[in-house]
Amino acid sequence: MNDQLKYYSDRVTKGLMTRREFVGRAAALGVTAAVANSILATAAKAAGPVKGGTLRMGIQGGESTNSLDPALAASTVPTVNLRNFGDCLVNVAPDGSIENRLAESIEASADAKTWNFKIRKGVEFHNGKSLTPDDVMRTMERHSNEDATSGALGIMQGIESMAVDGDNFQVTLSTPNADLPYLLADYHLQIQPDGGFDDPASGIGTGAYMIEVDEPGVRHLFKRNPNYWDDSIGHADEIEVLALNDATARTAALQSGQVHIIDRVEPKIAQLLDRAPNVDVKSVSGPGHYVFIMHCNTAPFDNADLRMALKLAINREELVDKILRGYGTMGNDFPINKAYPLFDDTIPQRTYDAALAAEHYKKSGHDGSPIILQVADGAFPGAVDAAALFQQSAQAAGIPLEIKREPNDGYWSEIWNVQPFCASYWSGRPVQDQMYSTAYLSTADWNDTRFFNDEFDALLNSAKAELDNEKRKEIYSQMAKLLRDEGGLICPMFNDSVEGVASNVGGWIEDPNLTVMNCMAGIKCWLDA
């Protein structure tokens, strides 16, 4: 970089020159706009976080039925909202390690059965109340209560007892579990005053931002918390989250400058969008997966041969090629891939087999009436197209699959986990225990395939107690095979997270845990001057 460009870029980072002015001066020196923006991005990163401004995000998964109750978050907009106003005891860092948050330190007994979480002092809720270990325990009690219908219920059921001991929140498990901190990093477990029993949807937390406007399905506005305990987080003055469920609308909002960050860039337009001025497309592989889910306890999906027929009738390779377009890999009808520790890569890959699918369909004795698959654009990028491809490949096996297209609004409250056969997605979890406990344990509130299997539950409990990794890997392998062959999950593909980010956004990092930086882009990123 010549001295003039360095001088100009320094002035931009100090707020003494606009980005537009810099690009104009750079052009006069023979530098293209793309190179000029790259220079600015590098200079901004070196300069560190910039305070101020309103960071706007266009996110899918926003519905009129959304709530600020952490227990009920089931899609991306509510999860981003939780990250803005709340804190968990711990977070999972991008590298997979545990990051202490409201828990200042963690100690475990040698057998990983008793855990002590020292609760950070000097932290205030947005209503001025000081955080105490009792608030933590009450929060965990609420999510352990079936009446709360919490998405974290499955991972709480291994807890035998909880107590407060001075500054510590103490957990005793029914069986040892070395992964407990990962389980308590679940995004539903935002600590609330008195656990949220009085008003779970108040939006009062300890987070970096305070809720100002709550219009479910439309927009949410947050203002920076002046008393936040961690000054390394929370750079913008405001965060505005716009519910933009339509992929075309999200993309247009980013290109026009209406928003700075969008999630779920459709793979079919990702390369084109990446060539647009002032926009960068980010992608990261991880545990996320796109699925079709059947309720194992509801006809006709209570028939194992029918379930197997549908699993064999989907052309996974075709979906990866035509839907993901290189942004992902094939799935194998269980929710674990190489992103997870202790993954067994020797399990045979299930492939499309129309003849074998037809055999299982005939054996099922199904009456030939239409098998209804409910799907919406918002289920996952390309969901409707994926369903159409599934219908075609199933037709070749003589299976009468019929697609019923549903509206995005209400899909996560009225279709998913309610209707017996639908399209969905999972963002995955950091460890296998958490993924299985959240969605496949018989008693889990989010058991969206209604997979009730005593053998599987027993294996999961034994895996929790097993501290030898090789033995634990073998147990997880048995669980994967059991779910793959007997469960209601059709998992044709694992998706990369693909997001669009304006070039004036600083602080972006790759995080495989959830979309848009584990849904923390708003609190961790900033706007360059």
C-alpha cells in the first residue's frame, strides 16, 4: 500500500473520511473499488472494534407467534434475540472449547458426576437486580419442568439434584457426564431473574443489549446495555433484527444496504452474490443438517417398512448437487457427521435404491393413498425444490408422495413437531450427547420424530457415564445405527452455513456452531466508519 492510501485508510478508521470518499480517492490513484474495499477491511480489522451505529440483520425464521421466552425459541430470529438480551453460564467457542460467561469458573469431581459453577459477581439484569446463584438454579428448574415445554428439556433430565452453595451453583448428575458444560451452553438456557417463573417472555436478561421494540414476525430493536459486564462485546449502539423469511427479500435488503448481515444465502445464488459490490459471502461447514421427519407413532409412518422405503427412495447425491451446490455433504439418516468428536465414519452410506425402496413399500402393505409431505420455503434453503426432487425419485419406486406447500408464518409452531411428515432443519449441537438428548431421547420435548426406543435411551445413558472415549465412540456408533435403521429421520444432507455480510462489517469470524456466528454476530460485530 502506498503512503497516500495508508493515510486515507487511517482517516476512514478514525472517522475523518467516509468509505465512499476513500473509494473515490483510491480510484484516482488507479485502484479498483474491490481492492479499495479490501484495503479498508484490513485496516479496520487492525484498528479493532468501532463503537456506535445501528447494526441491522435480515434473518429468516421470524413469525407472528414468536416469543421472548427462551424456552420456546425454535427458529433463528428468536435465537438471535436471545443472544442479544441474554447470557448463558457458558458458551461454546468457535474452536469447540468452553468459554466461561456467567459462570466465572467450573470444577468437576473426578467421576464427572458433581459440578460446581462459580457465578460471576457484579452482573446486573436489565431491571437492575443483581445476578445471584439462586437465579441460575431457578432458571435450570424452569427448563427442567415439562410445563415449560422447553427445547432444553431433554438435556436437563440427567440432573439428579441442584443446589446453591455460597457463590456456587452445584449440579449432581444421576450418571457421570464429562460433557455437562456443553449441555448447559444450550441457547435456551439464558439466565433470567428468578428463572423467568414470573414473566418468562419479559426479555429481561443480563445480556449486552436491552429490548426496545418487540414486533414478532416483523422487527426487534435492541439498545446497548450501559451496565454490561463484558466490554469486549456489544459495539453497535443498536441492533435491529428484521424478520425476512423470503430469500429474495433478504438478498435485496443486503444489496441495497437496508441490512448489514443476512443468514441463509441460497446456494444457487451464493457465487453471484459474492461478486456484488460491498458484499461478502461467508460459509462454514459444521453439524447443521436439512431433513424430512416422520412421526414413528403415527400412521402410516408407524410402519418400519414404509419408513425404510422412504429413506431408500431419496436421491441424496442429487440433492447435494442440485440443492447445496457444493455447500455441504451427504447425510446418512442419523444427525451426526465428521464435525462431531467420536464420529464413526465406517457406518455404510445409504444410497438411492428405487428397487429396494419398492420392495419395502410393497412389504409395508400401504393402501396406495397419497403420503403427504408438508414443506415451506422457510424450512431450509431450497426445501420446496428438494421436496419436488424427493417426489420424483419416490415415484420411480412406486411411492405416492404428495407435496403440500405451507406458508412460512406459523410453520415452526403449527407444522414442525406437530404434523407427522414435514421438512425441517437442525443446526446441530457441539457434542453428540446434546444432539441426541435434545431430539431423540424418548422424553425430549423436541423429539420431532416421536422416536421412542428404550434400547436407544439406555445406550444414551451409558454413553453419558462412559469416560473412556473409545468405548463411548462405540456406544455412539450403536446409537447411530439404531436410529438410522429404525428411526423416523430422513437426513439426506449436511449443509454449510452460508451468510451474506456487508463489507463495512468488522469482527466477523467463522463459527460452525450455529448460523451467523452462533447467532452472536449482532453482539460481536461492529460497523466500520
